[in-house]
Amino acid sequence: MLKVENLTLHYGASQILYGISMQARAGAVTAVMGTNGVGKTSLLRAIAGRHPYSGGTIELDGLVLDHPSAAQAARAGIAYVPQGREIFPLMSVTENLQTGFACLPRSEHRIPERIYDLFPVLEQMKDRRGGDLSGGQQQQLAIARALIAQPKVLLLDEPTEGIQPNIIKQIGKVIELLRSEGEIAIVLVEQYFDFAYGLANEFCVLNRGEVVLSRPASQVTKPEILERVSI
């Protein structure tokens, strides 16, 4: 579904990514791992059109995306849930979800019941302002808003950060369900090792802006990955 080849990225004169190549299959979770500052978020931002990349290609479902803007990447089918969630604090839960309509034809401007099946708390709090929700509830809202757009690829950047354990478990179950349905490719950037390890079908480990390990989960051991992410 998603294919990245030889991606390079700079912030000003500083090069952050060095020839990154990775793939994400529909119906699978690809975990992008590594210590802080190795380029994980920069990679997601490049794929999502949030930061221009310097070279390489991004291909989605057989179509090459030529340096897309964030809006173009979203319309192509890439949904991004960033660190910090980017919830609109003064808008209600319902209004936050409705911002996901931007990529859909007007005839599909409705919130599917499925969203509330996945995240029941959002139906209970649909009239509450986004800023009044807890961190875990905001994270659920951010993921739900991304799913409203019916994406082909879901990019999740540190979805467990600052979240209470029971919500982490709920988010893990949602990711497992989405994976089992086989329609969405999920790219997960995550520092919580056991959470990522338990969900991943593929691993892509970065160090200093380069891929140092890229293998299916069936072909790599837990100690091997731990050693790489501890460099």
C-alpha cells in the first residue's frame, strides 16, 4: 500500500533522513522504532506532506506522490495522527470529528456508527469541548478523526505517550481490529517497546536517520530489536 524509497530530508542545512526505504502493507502494522532524535517523526511528517523531503519517492497504492502538500496527501488516502494530537480545544467532539469530512464527497459527510463502536467514550462526550477531554480521550478522538477520512494508510506517532494504561489497552485493541480487517496499512512510531512489539508485523528500526534493521516480525527476535533501539 505504501512504499518509500531512498527518502532524504533536511531541516535547513542539517540532513535528518539518509535514503530511507520502507514498505507498509494493508492489513499489517509496520513499527518504526529507534531512540529519540533518529528521524522517526520526520519520516512520518514527510509521508504526510507536513514537511518537504529533499529526494526519493513516496508511492501510495501504485501511485507516486510527487512532493504532496498535507492536503494532497490526505486526499490521496494518508491519515496522520501526530504527537500532541492537534485536537481543536474549543470545538466539540462532534465538530472535531467533522473536520475529517474535508477529504470526503459531500454525500459522505456523516459520522459512521462504527466510530462510536470503536471509541464509545466519544459518543458519551460528543457535546463536550475537545480541550475538556483527558489526554487518553483526546488520543481516541484524534485517531477517530483520522478514520473518518477512510484512509488507506494510517500514520500513528507515539499514540501511547502520556496515556493511562486502560486507554493504551483500548487503543491497542482498535489497532488489532483495523489490522485484522485488512484494508488499512498502519505505520506506528512508538517508544513503548512492548506495545509496538506486540502489534507489529514488520519492523523498521532507525538510527541517525538511517534504516539499521528492516524485517518481518517472524524473522527477528525481541533481543535483536531491543539491541538496535538501545544504540
